[in-house]
Amino acid sequence: MTALEVRNLHKRYGQHVAVDDVSFTVEKGEIFGIIGPNGAGKTTTVESIAGLRTPDSGSLSVLGLDPTKDRAEVRERLGVQLQESSFPDAIKVAEALELHSSFYRNPADWRELMELLGLTEKRDTQYKALSGGQKQRLSIALALVGNPEVAILDELTTGLDPQARRDTWSLIERVRDTGVTILLVTHFMDEAERLSDRIAVINGGRVAAVDTPAGLIARSSGARQVRFRVSQPLDRSVLTDLPDVTDVEITEGRWLVTGRGQLLSSVAGALARARVVAEDLRVDQRNLDDAFVAFTGRAPESPGNSTRRVG
Ligand SMILES: Nc1ncnc2c1ncn2[C@@H]1O[C@H](COP(=O)(O)OP(=O)(O)OP(=O)(O)O)[C@@H](O)[C@H]1O
């Protein structure tokens, strides 16, 4: 069953094309990640889905509804955590949650959410006195307080320290396990890889690829390398003859085999046939950072650049 459908979305600000042509479909119950460089059009895309921006062309469907026409119904069934939330400075944590829960027909238990997000001891603290991480956790709680069927989380864990990030990931997995569909915009490749069932890579206002994290990594990886020592003499041609192998270097008894495709299993099979044991075997591990570079031509923003400590 489809939860979200984006077809040929196009949005410009004046002469500047923010979203050129974006299409993807999110199934019910999925965590769908969106990654891409700064300014790629991620926020414009998700804010259009949330009905907060009006696209110039293309079509959007949220649980079968049109977010530009069926605003009230979409608001009821879709929760949004935006990059920058603005609240009155003097509002207290518990007041904000109670107030927002009153906007919905079938809200979640706001006290439970406050507890889940570690905000109970800050319940009487004013918004202006919260740390960056606490404000972030409050914005997640507010996205979930309406008991939404779909939640949009933009920069979910920006501003959280490593432990708080991991706790938030567990929380999001628990939310997904209750059947909520999650659209997750993130700059953190570890977060996208850990949480997403599928990921869209957006670059220059277009979808560069949509796949599972493993699929993106597999599609992006060019050369792979395997390193090992051999238990007994081995003829180099045993490996250079393999179709997946492009290069073999031997330095001081250490073998470095470069190749593509199923390199590790090809090499392991050839060594086994030659009755040679590979010792101290290492395989270069490709991850989503490599996929990001391959599909966008840029390195992902380093988490260290934007992570603040939770006060
Ligand atoms: N309200 C606006 N008016 C004018 N230009 C805008 C507006 N909002 C976004 N843009 C521009 O549109 C482009 C896409 O912005 P958007 O925020 O959607 O990208 P993004 O992928 O979410 O970026 P980031 O990762 O930095 O949040 C950017 O060049 C941005 O400067």
C-alpha cells in the first residue's frame, strides 16, 4: 500500500529552480530516507508533501489525499518535525505538548511522549531555556503528538550528542513498529543507513537514485580491495586470471587484490581451490558515504560539523 506518492515535483523560487523533477513512492510502514547535498531540494520536497509549500507543477499524494487541497485532513494524519521550529519563548515543555495534542482528533498520550523523549524533568522549563538538543527532542515529540500515520522528520538528530542520537534512532524504530510511515531527511549517512528501508538520493533538484541502503552501496562501489597474507607460496596467476580481479600487488608478503563485483568470494574460491589459507584477511568496507559521493560527486557533510552537545 502506498503512503506517499511524489510525481514530477517542480518548484522554483524566482529564477532559482529548487526542485527540478522529483518522483518517488513511499510504501506504508516504511522508513524512507532522503539524502543529498546542501541546497539539493530535500526540504522543499518534504515541505511540499506536508502542504507547507505549493509546488509549481507535479502531483503529490499523502495517504490518497492532495496536501494542497485536503489540508485539514492531511494535517490530522501527518506529523512534521521541521528543521527550525519556532515557539513562543515563554511556553513550557508540558504546555506545548498539551496544547498541540489538543489540535488533534486522536492524539497520542503527550505525557508518555515527554517521558520517551527524556523531557519529563524539563516539563516546567520555558522553551527559551532549553538546550539545542532539548529543543530538538521537543520538536520530535510535537511531530508525533497527533498520533500520525505518516511522520516527516527533517534533520532528526542534528544537535544531539551520540548517545541521544542512538536513543532517538531506537525511538524512531519503535514508532515505525507501531505502523507509522516515516520520511526522514538527514545529513548523517550512518543514520540513513541504520534507519531507512529505502533511500532517495536527491542532487540538484533531481532524484539521482532510489534503493535500499545495501543496494545503493552495491550500485555505487567501483573498485574493491582485499588484503591478506598466504599460508604457503601461491602463483600470482591464480588470482590475476579471475575475471573480477583487475590488479594484484605483493609487497613484503602482503597481497593486495583489487577488483570489482563479487571480488571477495572469487578470491576466496580461488585460494580454496589452490589449498592456500588467507591469513590476516581484510576487506575494504564500502558504506553509504561512498554511495553519496558516487551519486552526488560530493562528500557528505561531516557529522562533526553540525553536532552540538546536548546541554
Ligand atoms: N523560501 C525560499 N526562497 C528562495 N530560495 C529558497 C527558499 N527555500 C529554499 N530555497 C533555495 O532552494 C534550494 C533548495 O533548498 P532546500 O532547502 O529545499 O534544500 P535542502 O536540500 O533541504 O538543503 P539543506 O540540506 O541545506 O537543508 C536552495 O538553493 C535554497 O537556497
